[in-house]
Amino acid sequence: MPPSPSGLPFLGNIFQIPFAEAWRTFAQWKEELGPVFSLNMAGKDFIVLNTLEAAMELLDRRSRIYSDRPQMITAGEIICNNCSVGHIEYGAKWRKMRRATHDIMHVKALQAFEQHQEHDAAILVSNLLESPSRWDPHVRHAASSSAYSVAYGEHLSSKESYIVVERTLEFIHALANASMPVTAPYVEIFPILRYVPEWFPGAKWKRVAFEHQRKMEAMYREYLDNVRANIDNGTARPCLATLLIEREAEYGLTEAQAIWLAGVVHVAGSETTGGALFTFLLAMVLFPDVQKRAQAEIDRVVGHERMPSLEDQKDLPYVEALIKEVQRWFPGVPLGLPRRCMEDDWYGENFIPKGAIILPNIWAMSRDPEHFPDPERFMPERYLNSDEDKSKVLETALEVNFPFGFGRRICLGKAYANRTLFAMIAGLIWAFDIRKAKDNAGDEITPSSTACIDEGLVVFSNCFAAGQCHSRAK
Ligand code: HEM
């Protein structure tokens, strides 16, 4: 087995793993235990992968036996009724769901969403011009709307739709905490607890989980029925839901699976994209020179008369590199989504037993000076050719894709998220100077680059009240 911190008899390392920011603790343990180490949680083996090399070797090259997810009783089985593409086991059901999602989210199909994405970016800019201090709800709303478009073909543009965003957020928090072995209820470690009845004292986790399932399934059913009605009256726009309805027989999904598939895609794309936007705002406050250089590129290529569009992406290499750096500097899913090893295996001299839970520590990978010299520095240049004139964003799979995971279960929304982020970030840089906020005495507040909001699975920088958007309009 890979080296492990010494723990208690029977319980192993169960009390040594912090509930918050475990990825930071694991990155520190890497210094002592090495790039791959193991943990024992009351008899369950966990293997933490802290380098890109280890993650690429196991999760990518050997993905045949590393593409399963561990059993997630609360998040996968109860909350998502065993129908979440992100939680279910590797096999026929997952393949069917993944195929349907891929059919709408592969790079070519995404052109159909360009207008949606540019529209959401314009709404974000306009909302921020109207109320620059309310960027928390505006950013979350924009990110949620973008994921809603790909799932259901419509924007969340009305003020009433803030309620959809709020309901989704509540659900995301529950799901994210339950999906991460270190924050999940004890039932994940002691599965026997699943048989405790809902009314039993101490079984609140189960009551709450079923409550989420009932609420969310009803809501997602309603969204899908709305799309069905739109198809009937000829107003439906292409999206995952129209595909699921129109090609129902071809995909062979049950009604519940189709309902949850569209819902989970909306959920999976909302807070992750929002988190990247928060990190972007923080980086702009802390690294004003980067902001100026990105503004200069946009002013030169796009000018002041119109907002940047997705068409401009190929001509704005610095902005594109900046977006990659946002995702490296503060990866939104720092401990990835757990995997399960399906056969006994060896990594070098280390034995990895069948059934071990694999945690890719994306955070530690993002801090590896071998790949990212001076890792705490926000430096888009690291993704650019040194020759400025021929500036081209480097595309090494190893160093660019890792914030989205690995191998066969890599994020389904990777390309879509990158386009949404481009439309929104280019729009924000074009429209605003993003600067430090001031306290009551008029002194600038310097936000911490490490403070973050840890929601279990999804984590993002905590930049609230530390930045302000100022319109660049003359
Ligand atoms: C910056 C934004 C995003 C980040 C950082 C992110 C990150 C991730 C990560 C790390 C995983 C786990 C992959 C693995 O196991 O190796 C994942 C899975 C997933 N993501 Fe994303 N994601 C983002 C945006 C999106 C969007 C916009 C969507 C859809 C609209 C989406 C849909 C999914 C789905 C469905 C899965 C589960 C895939 C599976 O288990 O087969 N994500 N994402």
C-alpha cells in the first residue's frame, strides 16, 4: 500500500481528516508521505493522488479500471434517486446517459448555444452596471442561467427566475457536501446505517436527503414537462431536454433517468462556473497588471463599440490564457469527484487494492512547481508562447484539462464551461475596471488570496465585499 499517516486501531485516520479544505491538508501531507499516499477510514482504503503524473497514469491511461465511482449512499442513491450521471457506477446506464449528454455538448454541437452564452454575458454586464455591489447574486444567476440553457433551452432572464437559482443552490450545497467522502454523513463509512429508519433519532441526514429528492424530482419533472409543451407548440429550442424527449426510444432511458439527467447537468454546471467567475474577480483585484493587459488586448481587437463575442476568442490569446489560469490558480473542484478502483492494481511499487477510493488532489497538482513555477502567482503568460506576435495558447492536455478531471469521466461540460467563461470574462474585462473596495475610512481592502468558501465538492475563493466593478464607459 502507498505510505499512510499513522492512525488509530480499527478507525484508522478517520479523525485526522479535516472537514474543511482537506485538499490543503493533503497537499501538506504530500511533502512528508510522497505524491501518492493512502488513508484508512474505519477499514476503507483511500488513495490520494497528488501529482498530474499519477492521475494521468491511473485515471487516464488505465481508465478501464478507474472509471467507477464509489457507492455514494446519501448523494447518489438517495438524493439523486440513483439517476445522477456524475454519481452512478461505471456501466451500461452511465454510458447511455453520457452518450445523450455528449450528443448535445460535443464541441461542434455547442455552436447552437453561442447566442445563449453571449446573451447571458450581456445580461451579467448589464446587471452589474445597474447594481455593481450586488455581484454575488448576479454572478450566480448568470452561471446558473448558462447551464440552464444547455439543459432546457431557455435563459433564466426574468427577476422571478432568481427563485430557480436559489432552489438550485440549496440543492447543490446538500449534494456537494454529501458527495465528498470527507464531508459526507457517517453512513458512507458505516453503510449499515442506511437501514436506520427516517424517524430514528440521529437519522436527520436521511430525512433531509429524501426531502431533497422529493423536491428536486418534482422540480425537474416540471422543467422537462415545460420543454415537452414547448415542443408541442413549436417553440422549443434545441437542448438536452429536447433531445431526451425526441430521441427517447434511441437512448432507452427511463422517465426518472431522463428527468434527473437534465437536472443534474444544470446543477453540475451552475456553481462550478459561478465559482470560476468569483475567482476571476478576485484575481483581477489582486493582479491589476494582468487586468490592464487583458483590457489592452480587448480594446485593440474589439474596440469600445461592441461587446466581445465568441467569434473573437481566437484573436484574444491573452484572455484565453487568463481563463485557463483562473482555473489553475483556484481549481473549483479541488479534490475532484471520487473514483473507485475496479481491480487490484500496482502503481510503481505501491499496491492499489480493488475497491479503494481514489481522490485526485487537483489542488496539489495546481501547486506543483514542476509544472507551474511560482504557483501562487496569477500568471496567464505561463500558457502562452514566449513569442508575443505569434501568441498562441498552449494546449497540453496534461496542464490544461486537469481542473476538469481525467479519463472517461472527465467533466462533460468542459468545452461548454470554457465558452461560457470566455463570453462572460471577456465581457466583464471589456466593461469594467475591477478594483479593491474601500472601507469606511476610505482605505483599500486587500482580500485574502487563500480564504475560500468550501461547499464540500465545489470550492471557490471568498472575495465578497473585497472588490468593486467600475464602468469603463467614458
Ligand atoms: C469551471 C467549470 C467546471 C469545472 C471546474 C468542472 C469540474 C468537474 C470535475 C472535476 C468533474 C469530475 C471529473 C472526474 O471524475 O474526473 C466534473 C464532472 C462533471 N461535470 Fe463538470 N465542471 C465544470 C462545469 C461543468 C458544466 C458547465 C457542466 C454541464 C453543463 C458540467 C457537467 C459535469 C458532469 C455531468 C459531470 C459528471 C461526469 C461523469 O461522471 O461522467 N460541468 N466536472
